[in-house]
Amino acid sequence: MGQDESAPSLPRETGRLSIGRLKLTKIPFFIPSDHPVTKIDASHNTLRMFPTRLDNLETLDLTDNSLSLLEEEKFFDEADFNFQSLKKLRLSSNKLTKLPLSMSNSSNFPVLVDLSLDRNEFSQFNFSLPNIISLDLFLNSFSEFPDLPASVKMVNIGFNQIKSLSVYLTNLIELRLPGNDLTEITANCKFDSVTFLDLSFNRLVSLPPIKDFAPKVETISLSFNFLSQFPSDFPLTTKKIDLAHNCMSEWSDSLSQLSGLISLDVSFNHFTNIPNLPLKIEKFNADHNYLTSSVPLLAVGVKGLQLNHNNFKDIPSFNDAKVTHLLMRKNQLESIQTAAISHDIRSIDFTCNLIRELPIELFNFQSLTTLMLTKNSITSIPAEIENSQIQTLMISDNPINSLPYLPESLKEIIACNCELTELPECLFNLPAIQLINFNCNKIAKIEKFPEVETLYLSQNCLTKIPPLPEFISSVDLSHNNLMEFTFDGDLPFLQLLDLSHNSLTKLHLRPLPSLQVLKISHNKVSFKMDLTMFPKLDTVDLHQTDVKHSMPVPLTIREIITNDIKTLKSNSTQLKFFNGKRCGYCETIGRRPTMEDSLIIWESSKPKTPSLYGVIDGHGGFRTSAISASLIPSFFDKLETKSISGISKVFKQVNSKLAKMEVTDGATVVLAMVTPSLVSVAHLGDARALVVRNDGSIYPLTFDHKPTERSELDVLKETRAFVASGRLSSHLAVSRALGDFLIDGVSRMPDLSTYKITDNDSWLVLACDGVFDVLENEEVGEIVSKCGDIHKAAATVKNEAIIRGSMDNVSVIVVDITKQKK
């Protein structure tokens, strides 16, 4: 390859040279062979010239340099190429089908120990480098396990097409084979020294005894296979086992004998009981099974016990263990047996059970700081709670109409959708209190607010309120009956104020230096808003008001929602025109630091022209969602034929525009085109659409595009993409999206469906994963049908998602499709 001797010399003091992603065809320096440089990163270029000898170079990265296009005799020329100190070489993503000729001569690479050839097109592998220890062959085209040098101790051959494993390797310590097509491990297969083995995302139905082919394994992953039986005869060296997402219902008798086991994951299987577990186990995850019983847990090392989504009626006994975190959401617990609980308990989650009464002994656990009891049948809280050390108390969706004195340690209380008619006096005696969430109650009058940072009182019966606390940060007073709102004090820390859906006729705004979110939609107020009063403003919702805003809009503002038709002529992605009287919507930043969602609400006044509704859930930023929310209605309006196939065309146009704008983030999207008789849906990712019938039952119109779903995984493999840690290319939790041009394997082809509206159908719901991460489709249907009113339904779904612990942005649209039929 050689180098340009006329180029300036690389300074001698340069020990590391980083020239990646500079569109180079040659090194921009002359580097003499004795230069002390030890590391060169020249990845993501198209190098056609490179020094043939560097005596001190230890690490070289030539990832993504289109090396397969070079003629063989020019690539690492055998006669001249020599790197005596090179230990680590990366040739990833070069579409190579074979190694350069020079690499067949071991004298050219006498100390090379780490070779990365991942993301190429190798189908066979033969070379004579005798000292290689670590070899990366991930994402190539191997259909059989390759011949490896005896020196190799760590190899990654994940996401190839290997179907059978029948090799005998004595020196290998770490073997990664996820995402192949393995259906069998033969009796001839053995890895004498392997301690780490990853066989996840294969097609294994059964296995030989583990100790027969991996007698020294310590960590083994068999998740996302089709195993119907618990593997037998793990060696005593085993420390970590991952068997999640299989089809197992029976345990192995040898499990309790694994004296060194510290972690076991059997989530998403079909087990009905928990057997004796090894005494040293520290982490046990059995979420999403059919568990009804368990032997007493004697493992003293267990810290976390995950038993969510099972059928337990009683708490498994673990009082001899040192469990600090007990998670039993969505079981059938009818009571709390405190004698079964460890004295070391810190956090309890009994959300969505059948508990009616809280035993006073529950508050004797002095380490207990978090207690989650949302959606049970609890009618009262014992007075003994005052003596506890609880810091977070979640008691929403229980028929509780009063509260006792609470512990001084309390920082957060969430008591939504109870039967509270006032702010309890006890809240004023809590020196540590920071958050009060009493949404969806019956509070009609408040004389004074406690000194808190976050105050949520949405969906109550308030007609007026006292002055806000001086240090308040977030306030939600939406869906009340407030007629006037006046600021008292400077409120220098106020960041979020939601006054939407009240009866406001007077609103006296003042400069607020920290305000980021202001929502005053659906009020009878009329004035001109000076946006410069809020230097940190991000979001403003003025829909269904007569409020105008100053121009120009500061570039720091992400979104202004209005019903001003003039907005359409601006072509600004900051200004969103909502034209919707047949739908309700609600969105919140939630516990995220930034809001990345955008909505589309475009109702047609013409009988034969469809209306358009959409939820766009951004990730990695808000640009894709904001731009798409602006472009989609515009492109849709220009379609000659507004059909479901037309929506697919619109998505292509949007992606093309995003690519030209070099947008780097992405978004999931669910888009519904609604006529009086038909709902047509296009979606990418895990935002969902569902029809809610008169009786509250639902009909799903979408199914999530998750990279771990077998149908999506098979498509990803065909496009040479991969899944790691449950995410596409290690980054993305979905397999399809708008944008995401920097992530390999993302599909931008939407699923399309149509649904004929019947007399039994009442509502269409669109929502992001911030809702469905914590609520089932059926729960959303129940909420919407009970509310009836579209605006309250959207707000209640949003509030319920927050109540259940959603950690994401939350966005919901509820459309009344009974009106569409008329």
C-alpha cells in the first residue's frame, strides 16, 4: 500500500493517532517505520495507502474502509508488510470474504493476539497466525463452525448461520454463538475449558447434559430458544444461568446442587412452582410464569426476588433470606403475610393484586423505604405507618377516603383515583415531602398547599386554589373547574404548569425564568402571549383557546400547539396545527429529562375525506418526531388517493426528507386514517392502536415490532442485523422506526391494516410505549370505556401510566368513532 512521502511528518511525540471518519484515502502524514506511535484509529475512511511497516504500532483499527474493493496484491503486500509489535487489529465491516495474503505469513504479525473480522462476509476461515487469543467473527456468513487455531481462547461467532454444533476444542474459554440457527448440539461436541457460553437466540429445542459439552462453564445464556425442559446436569462450576423466554414448565432435580449458582433467570416460561434453590443464589427472576407455590426460600444471599406476572395467592416464605427487593406485581395476593418477609426488606411492590387489608406488622420493617400498593382493594392505612421509615408510598387505585398521620421520612406520596375529598392535614407535617400526586380524586377545596416541589391535582373538582408553594417545580391542575389563575410570588423554579381543560376566563401570566412546559388548552381565555417572558420554554399548548403568541418563535422552543389556521402557512416544525373536536389527547414528559413525543390531529370537515391521527414517539432526540409530525399531514394532504397504501408512500417521503436533513435520531409511529366506516393504520415500532368496544373489550390493530420477536428477528438476520441485550444493534428497543439512519438493520417498512367500524365500536386509542410498558391493552380499554368522555379518557390513561410507574414520555389520543359512523 505504501504512503505519501511528501506528506508532513507525524510529530514524534504523537503516541496515538485518531483520524477516523475523515473521508481519507491516505494517511495525512508520513510515518517513518521507527516512529513511536502505538495506536492508530483510521476507521470509517476509504484508505488506499498505508505504511507497510511500523515497528512500534500495537493497535490498528481499519474498520469500514471498503478494503474488499482493493486488489489483493495492493492490500497488505506480502513482500513488504511488517508489523512486529502489532497486538490488536480491527478489519471489521469491510465486506471481506477472505484474509489478505500477507496474513498467511505469521512472521508479518508475530505478536498479534486480538483480531476483529466481524461484520464481513467470511464463510470459511483458514489462516496460520499461531498466537491469536481473541477472534471476532460476529455477523459473517458461516454455516459451519470454523476451524480455529489452537491458541484461540475467546471467539465470537454470533449471528451467522450455523445449524449444528459438533466440535471439540480444549483451549477455548469464552464462546459466543447467539443468533445462529442452532437446532442441535451433538454428543461429539465438547469445550473442555469454556467458562462463558452464549447460545441465546437460537432454535434449540433440547440439549445434552450441560456438563457433557461444557464441564467448566460458569456463565451460560440459553435465552430466546424453544427449550421445553430445564437443561440437566449443569456442572458445579456454574454461577449464572439465563433461561428466559423459553417454553419450560418442569425443573431439573439437580438445580439445588449448584452450590456456586448466584444468578438464575427463568422469566417468560411456564413454571408453576419454585423448587429448592441453591443457598448462595443472589438474584432470581421468575417474572411472567404461572407460579402458584414455592418451597421456603433459604438462600441467604438473595437480594432481589422478581415474581411479577404470576398466580401467587400467598407470599413465598423468605424470612430466612436477606431479600431487600420483592417484586410481585400482577399476582393474586389476597393478604400480606409479614412472617414470610425478610427483615432486610427495603422495597415492596404489590401493585395489581387483591389485597384488602394492611397488617400493622408491615410497618415494623425498619429498612422498608418503598411501598407500592397501587390497584388493590385496600380501604384504609393503619395508624402504625407513622412509625415507619417509608420514603415512597404508592396507594393509587384503592378505595381509600382518608389518610392517617404519615412518617416524617416520607418524600413521595401517590394516591390517585382513591376517594379523597381533601388534602389530608397530615401532609403539612412532613419535613421531607417533595412530591404529592393526588390526581383523579374528588378534592373540591384547598385552603393551603404543602411546601413541595411537585404537585399533581389533575382530574379533581377544584374551582379555585391558594397560592402555589414558593419552591414549586411542577404543577398539574388540568381537568378541574378553575375559572381564574393568578401568580402570587416569583416562582423562580417553576418548570411545568398544566392548566388545560379548566373553565379559565382569566389568566394573568408573568415572567417565569425556569418555565419549560405551559399547557392552557381547552380554556376560554383570550390574550396575546409574549414568549420572551419564558426564556427556557420548550412546549406550549394553546389548542382550543383564543390565545395568540408573539412572533418570531424563539428557536429554543420545541413545540407550540394551536388551532390557528395561519400556522399551516408557516412550514415551521415548531408550530403544530391541531384540528380536532372528535378526539381527546394528553401527553406528558413524565420522569424523562426531555419530551421527545409529537402528536398529529387532523380532522377533515369533508364527509369523504379521512381524518388523520398519529402518535410519534421519538428516541435519541426530538427532531425526527417533530419534523415527522409536521411533514406527514402535509404529504398526506397532497395524496391524490388517500388510502392505506398512500400512507406507506408518505412514510417513504418522510424518511427521504429526514435523510436529506441528516437527522440522527429516530421515532416510532402509529398513524390512523379514519373515515365514517373504516380505520386504516400504519405503524412502525411499539406505539399501538386499538379499538375499544362499547363493553370495554378491545380489538388490537397493531403488534409491536420488537427485535426479540422471532418473526422480526428472522427478518433482521436476513438483512445482516443483530440483537444484543434485547436491542437492535445494541441500541434500539424496536426493529422498525422512522429515521435512525446510524443504526444498522432498522426497517422503515410499516405494517398496514384496515378495520371496518361496527355498531359495537366506540373509541380508537393511539398511544406510545410509555403507556403500554405498564398497562395491558385490556386495561386501557377498561379505563376508556369507564370514562366515556374522550378528553377525560385520554387524561386518565396518561395518569394511570404515571401511577403504574412509567419512566417514559406518555402520549395518548382517544378518538370517538361512534361520531365517525353518523
